[in-house]
Amino acid sequence: MREQNCIFCRIANGEIPSTTLYEDARFRVIFDLSPATRGHVLLIPKEHYADLTELDTETAREVLPLAARIGRAMKAGLGAAGFNLVQNNGEAAGQTVRHFHLHIIPRYGAGEELLLWKPGESTAEEREALSSRMGEYLR
Ligand code: 5GP
Ligand code: ZN
């Protein structure tokens, strides 16, 4: 399924031109227009899935191996020392485009502030309670 009014459907399927790093039958990888670091790309499936909870298994199983290939190319081709994968699900999580995408962000090891959270605190009791609230949905 592709959606008429979805910008990433249109980009992934080539209706809107983009600087494409990689393309195959299922995915297109493009450069983010507002990169966190030099070489920040987005891995986008050609089919429309709003977020990770909708992604089909066939597509999902190709995402991490492809991300690893891109990450290796960032290290070999751009001299990146490492890279981050970031993937937002839902507006509350900062997702602005409701078509699944994985951010692949090269890291060069100097002067980049890319802080996703400030480490908090938890007790063993809290962790146990959280686990039992979610656990029944995983059986
Ligand atoms: P999100 O916040 O949904 O995880 O990330 C959306 C990302 O898409 C942002 O980093 C934003 O810069 C990028 N973006 C939004 N519109 C376009 C576009 O038309 N072309 C490209 N290449 N990137 C886009
Ligand atoms: Zn879409």
C-alpha cells in the first residue's frame, strides 16, 4: 500500500526526486535534509507503514542488515568512527513523518552533541511492576 498524501511514499517511490544513496525493490535510502551530522541518512521502505508496529515481517528482517551495510559504508567512505540508529514511533516520540523510517547517523567522535535522554533513576520494585504490566501482552 502506498498513500497519496504521504511525502515518504512519494520520495521512496521516486515521484519526488531525492539524493539517493541506495535503492532496491523494497527500500530507498536518502540523505536527510536537516542532518544531525554530515552524512545522516534515512532508510525508508517503499510500502507505507506508519511506524514499527505496522511493519511487516519480510520488510522488518531486511532493515538491520541494510542498516549495517550503510553503517560500514559510512565508516569506510566518510571516515565515521561509529554511527547511531534512531527510529521514532508516534508523535510523542518525536516522529514527524508517519511513514516508518530509520535514521542512520554517522559519528565522527568530536564535538557532536546528540543527547537523546538524560539518564534517570529506577528501583528494582518499579522495574518489576513495569514488567508485570507489559508482560501479559507479550505471551
Ligand atoms: P522523524 O522526526 O519523523 O523521525 O524524522 C523525520 C526526518 O525527515 C527529519 O530528520 C527531517 O529532517 C527529514 N525530512 C522531512 N522531510 C524531508 C524531505 O522532504 N526530504 C528529506 N530528505 N528529509 C526530510
Ligand atoms: Zn507513506
